[in-house]
Amino acid sequence: MNYGRQGIKQKKKLLNSAATRLRTKLGVFAIKFILILAIAVVVSGSCLVLGSVQGIISSAPDVSTIDVSPDGFATKIYDNESNEIQTLSTTGSNRISVELDVVPLELQHAFVAIEDERFYEHNGIDIRGIIRAGYNTITGGGLSQGASTLTQQLLKNNVFNAYNETDIEKIKRKVQEQYLAIKLETYMSKDDILENYLNTINLGNGYYGVQAAANGYFGKDVSELTLSECAVIASITQNPTKLNPLKYPEDNQERQQKVLRNMLKHGYIAQEEYDEALADDVYARVEGLDIATGSSSTYSYFVDTLIEQLIDDLMTQKGYTETQATNLIYKGGLQVYSTQDTSMQEIADEAINNPSFYPSSTEFSINYALSVKNADGKIINYSHSTMQTWYQNVQGNYNFSLTQTNEDTAQQYVDTYREAMTANGETVVAESLHYVIQPQLSFSLMDQHTGYVKVLVGGRGEKSGNRTLNRATDSPRQPGSSIKPLAAYGPALDTGAITLASAIDDSPYYYSSGQLVKNFTAGEYRGLMTVREAIYRSQNVPAVKVLTLITPQVGFNYLEKFGISTLVSPQKAINGSHDIVQPLALGGMTLGVTNIDMTAAYAAIANHGTYTKPVYYTAVYDYKGNLLLDNSSSETHTVLKEQTAWLLTSALESVITQGTGTSAALSNQPVAGKTGTTNNETDKWFCGFTPYYTASIWLGYDDNSKVLSKSISHTKIWQTIMSQIHEGLSTGEFTQPSGIVTAQVCSQSGKLAVAGLCDEDPRGSQVITEYFSADNVPTEECDTHVKVTICNDSGDVASAGCTNTSTRVYIKKSSSGTASDEESSYSAYDSSYAITDEKLSRLCSLHNGSNASAVKPGSQTTEASQAVTTPSNTVGTTAANNNGTNGNTSNTAGTSAAHNNNQSSSAAQNPTTASQNWNTAE
């Protein structure tokens, strides 16, 4: 470099040159321009950011309208002793609401210490936390969640439902979240925010909120948690899956220790408490069942029915749609107080599933479902029912049954069917197969005084799912003779058409269609018998005669009042079949009856004639404790007069003491009830009651395919259950109401007994003492017994000239006329004690007698008067010969003239085809 004078001069000249000055000006201008541009960019960028932020904030919801309370609480169902028996929830709603003052301070402080240490100081957002999170984002290259306060987390969970967000969505939500957090803290106190947060958070294993977590992990109320347990629960919320203390105790313990260190650091606990909590082997106490996908267990049949009842009541009483009602039940945090008695239910479940009551060979039915997609994309569904139809109708295997004894054979049937249903290229979309133990059974028990259902069993064996087939409530079966007291005898007693002493001729009898009514023991007829005897022997002919007497329409009307919900009227006939028919007396019904309906109907008899609709719950409260449904008052109505109910009960007691139900007797309680068996013994019933409870049992195969083994005694199972349930109860009684009287009557006529006649029956005295309603006591004397003098030479009624005679008492029997084969073989009566009208009208002709109608009422001759003695000294036709159905109150029902079957109800003239098969049912 030239630093001399000449050099300096040249340098100066160069700097002052025009070119140099121009370059300098351009450089300065460029710098100014860049500075101005930079400032403009910063300013415009700031305006843009501020504008964007303002836009994001303006689109945020109004803080005054948002709801930060958690959505979805688990519903709890309790038994009649307020013991929890079931939790109902959907994913994300297994939550139990709890107020903050119940939550231990240690648990509150644990969450604050690990999740938001400046919670009690900030105004909704944590500035220091934001700065830290910003630094972490820059250095870590991602958006950190570390700056979220408890207030922001509450908003995130309950307002924004922030899941699977993009980065842009996350930024937008964070801006709104911070804005609303500040606003929210002007509306809510710290305690309210913390309470909602603690009730909201996901704590793994399907538990939401601290109360559900305390119950699930430690089996205790949240208020009972220890410090170490509080720290375990507070550790979960950062990652509910990976920090689940049940599945990953080591990971949870690492964070639990950090929770405790933070609590110690911020002065929430002392060193001694910290040391004690660390030393606690808390993970040895952790328990629980993973319920992340829903309920903790398969519901019982009782809970299934309760849910259906709740849905129905919420719809009818509160105006909910079915979807709304269902959502409320599974997510509304309801407290449902049921009528179920857990100890009784356990007794019934144990007895019904006791293998000693069933044959040693295992039987099961195929329960198969298949869905396929055809070439057109259409989904076609098949079931085990269609499978049975395919084998029988398409394959011609008419003996095919879904009931099997070998699983390999059953699987082969399923495989063959699947191949046939996919033979044209269909693809299987879904299929399920499980086996159901057979025969099946249902049982229900209720308190007849309150209508409270205590026990419900919808089947035996393992229950495969929730809200599945419930045989106690949803599976109508033919009732056999168990319907007789409800459809025939009860209504007839109530209308005064019969008494318990009314004599009914159990003899060949025909439906109006011309079909013979058969007793359970085919061809067996017992002659004249009282209504009481007809009930306890369960003879079919008397029941049909009684229903015909009052008309099937009246029997149908009474069944409606008894609460039988499966009746089919002529207006709603199914394939032409309905239930206003004569076979109704024997249980020949279009659809059948359900177990619970039969229990409620018999409970009406036990409850002095008052029907009470079955009750499954008494009260329902919402998650805040407000009463939602009050079901403590039962729906009731009168079916039978009190006197009728007692008389019917008395007859049903005879079923137990000397009839078909002796094996159902209890040692410490009176029992009244009725058996029922359908044709071929495919259904067996017993419905009965004590002074305390009413219960019904049904036994049969689901597909009705097989005859039940005689080794299975359904009445013995009923007796076993009821014996245990009544243990320790004082011996009760069926209280006799006023208006009941007794009278001595003749069992062969149902009328007042006559000395010298009814007590001199060749078979022994027929004089009995029977109960009557005071307004329906017999007033007429017996006209069935006659004392007749017979000429031993001719065998006819003696005339005045007969000297070789014998006098004895007979019962009168109408002449049968032209008899069918069944009537010809009928031998309930014989000449040793019965005499026909024809013979009574024939006087001895060997000794100057005549065949004039001397024995007709009011026209007998002196000779006839001397030969035949009746209470009025006349021999008339019996009341049994009048089989009209005009609602009269004659004390003798039915007739031995089998074809004299006039009736007033045209609907009964044509029994349904299905019903005609019930002639021999017991």
C-alpha cells in the first residue's frame, strides 16, 4: 500500500469520483430498502399472525355456553339390598361421578404435582410452561403437549374431543384452548375445574374418572385411597395404555415415584410420608378386569329383562326415543335399584344347573349363524332354523334335529350346510357357532303381594351373550294343563257357573268340530267327579266342558285380565289360528305363554284375586342423584273376587296334597299349584305359590324335537328351590276371607246331600263337605242318586206284583244312544251302582207291570212310586244333560250325551288346527 502523500491524494480523488459516489448511493438505498422491506414483512407478518389468531379465537365457542362436565357415566344396578350387581357402560363411559370433597387431598395434589404444578397460581395458561414447551418444540422438532394446564386438558377432553389431529388442527385447537382456558377460569373456580377434570380423565383399563379407577384397581371407594395408591392413579393419565398399573406395573411405578418426588418438592407431603409411600408394596394390591370394550361381565337374565323394561319405561314415561333411552342407560350414570334378591337368585341358579337333576348323557343344540355375500354384493343371512329347514325339506332328512350328542357330528352338519350355502361362489362375511345344552329350562319367582320379581332364570348352562334369548320372558311355550285354572275353572267359579262341588261327567266328549276330547291317559274316563277332583286329577274332559259352559270368549277375556300377553284374537289371527277356541281349556294356544306371564297370573290368585304387573326395579336416579323413575307403586287390577281366589287356591292345594303335584310339596309351607304337560311330553310346567312367593318352572327342548325324559322332575327342581328360599320363614297360611261357607253335598251331583241316598251309594258314602262362596251355595237336593226296588226275576223296576225284590241306591246315567267306538269302550260306570234312564222307565212285565212312562216327573203311577225313591219322589233327567253355554249357574256341568254341545260363541265352533293336538295334554 502507498501511504505517501501522492497515494493519499489518489485515494481521495478516487473516493470523490462520480462512479464512486453513485455506487455509494445505490448501496445505501439497497440497505434502506432491505430494512424497510424487513420491517414491512415483520409488520405484515405480525398483522397476519394477529389476524389469524384473532380469527381462530373468534371461531372458538362461547365460554358461557360450553359444558366441561364429562360425557358418559357408568350405570350401576343394585339388588334389593342395595348391593351392586352390574355395571353398564360403553367404551369411554365407565365413569362414576364423585364430588371433590370426597376425593382425598393427596389424590388432588398428586395430579397437580405431576400434571400442572402451578395450577393454583395461573389464570388458565402457564406462561413459563409455554416458554419451556416452545423451546422444546424448536429443539425437538415437534409440538409438545407439556404446556397444557389442567384447565386446558379439561377443555381438550370435554369440549374439543381432540384426537388424531393434524399439526394445523392442533395449532388451531391450542390457540382456542388457551383462550378459553383464561375465559373459563373467570367463570369457574379452581375446585370446580379440578372436580370435572378428576371425573373426566382416562385412567386405563376401561376406567374413566378417579372413582371408577379406585373401584377397579383397588376395590375401594376413592375416599379410602392411601397416598401410594393416589400416586399410582395419578401416574396413569399421561399414557393410559402404557402406564396401566395392572398390565405394566414397572412403567407405572417409575412415574409413580416421580409423582411422589414432585409432591415432596412442592410441600404436599412430608419426607416421612414420602418414604412410607415408596416402601409400600402397592402393586401387590392392584386388581381389575379389562373392560375397555364395555361391561365387566355377561349380564344375567334378570339384568337383560331389566334393561328392556327401563328402555320401555323411558320411552313411555319420559318421551325418549329408543336410541336416547339406550344411550342414557349405558352412558347416563344411572343408579338403578332392582327387585332382584341375590341370595334367592343364587339358590335358583345352583339348583337349575345341578347335573344330578338331569340324565348323565349330554345333549346340546346347534346354534349357528352364517352371513354370506353373493356375486351381486347382497348380504344373505342364515340361521340354525334355516339350517334345519334345509336338511328336512331340501335334503329330505326328515329326522334331522338340531339337538345332538356328539360335537364332531354336529360340526359335520354345519360344514355341509356352509358348503351348500356358498356353492355358487358366495363368500363368508361372518359366522358364529356355539352349542346350547339341552333340555332347557326357565324359572321365575315374584312376591305376589308387591309384584316384585325376585328371581329370573332364562335358561340353564353358560349364558353366551348379553340381551340374548331369555326363555323366561321371550320364549312362549304351550302351557298344557297349567292353563286350566286361569282359562276355565277360575272364570267359571268367579261367574258362579260352577262350584268346587259341581259334578262333571268325565266321559267321552267331543269338540264342536267332531273331534274327541281325550284325557292324558288315553281312553281313561272316571265318570262323575267334582270340580275339585277334576282339578287335582287334571282330567281334560271336565276342563273342556267347563270352558264350553262359560264359552271360550269368557275364558279368553279372563286370560287377558290375568296378564297373558301372547293371546291371539280372531281379529289378529295368525294363519287363521286364534285362541277363542275350546282347546284353550287344555293350553291349545296359537303362540303359547311365557314363564313370567304364568308366574304373574298365578300370583294374582295368591294375591286374593288382584293382578300385579311384574316389577323389576323400584327407583332410578340420574348421575347427580335426582329421581328419574319411581316404580315403587305397582300397576294392579282385580281379576277374581277374593272368595273365588281363595276357593281356587283351596282346589290347587289339593293338587299338591293328593293330585299330580305331590312332589312339589314343602315341609314348612302350604303350597297351591298346577302341573302342565303337553302332548308327547315336550313341555312340562309347574306353577305354584306359597303364602310368601309365586314361582313357575318350564322344562323342554328349545326346538321341541324330543320327548322329555321321565327321569327329569321339574316339580322336584321347583321344590328344591322353594324349600331353600323358605328356610327360616314361619309357616304361613292362605287366609280365608269372609263370605266363605261350608255345606254337605253329594259328590255325584254337587247338590245338597240326601240322607238315605247319597250316604248309601254302593261304593261308599258320597257325602262330602265342601267350601262355597256364600252367594253360590247349592239349594237343591241331590237328584243323581235314586233308591230303586228291582225285581230279581226280571231285572226291571219292581211293580206291585213283584215279590222277589231288592232295594238299593243307584246313580242315574243318561242312555248313550248310538255310541262311537270310544264310547262303547267307556267303562267308568257299571251296573253295580249305575242305572240308566231307560232302565228306570221299564217296569217289570212279569208281574202285571206296564211300560207306561210311570217314572217321568209328575206322571208316575203308584207302582212306580213304590219302586223308585228320589228326594221329591220323582225321577227326572239330570242337570248334567243340559250342556248349553248360556251362562247359567247350574251346579252340574257337562253331559254324558257327547254330541249335545250347543254353545253361544261362534268363534269356538272351529278349533284351530294347531290347537286340536292338545286333547291328551295334562
